[in-house]
Amino acid sequence: MELDINNLRKICIPENIEITMHAARRLEQRGISINDIIHCIIHGEIIEQYPTDYPYPSCLILGISVNDKLIHTVIGSNQSQLWIITAYYPDINKWSEDFRVRKED
């Protein structure tokens, strides 16, 4: 099942967001806050879908952090909770100019 950005926005409140310890450490290393992730989901767009991910479908969202930097966030969802898998500032060497399409290796 593919995720829908409007449904994700409806459940995008701190009480519904889970972050693993690994993801939390990586976000801290990258200087990305939960507010950046929420801002990304609320104002962003899904650019890749991973409908067969386990235990829940996930997707890659391109959005903007609270300080107007482009950000990628990968989240999984069961339609009532959001799991933050990772978030990062995309690298122009790995993505197209608009950061929507991966470059070939």
C-alpha cells in the first residue's frame, strides 16, 4: 500500500511520532530536530514510495526544514503512527538539481 501525504499530515503530531534510538542519534549528528521533520511532512511531497517495507509501508519526503533548508525524511506509517526511519540534508552529488531524483551510481 502506498502512503498518501495528506493522511500523513493529519497524523503528524508529536504524540504520533516514534523515533528509534539509532534514528535519534543520526538526527542529532546531522543537526535535525523533530520540528524540522514535522515541517518537512507538513510542507513536503512524497518523492519515493516503498510499499513493501516491513513492518509498515514507508516513503521518502522532500521538504523544507524550519530554517528553509531542503531536507529528505523517510517515514513508515500504519495510518495512525509515524516512524521516523531517517532524515538528512540531500547531497547534490547523489540527487538531481531539484533533489527529487536519485543520480545513477
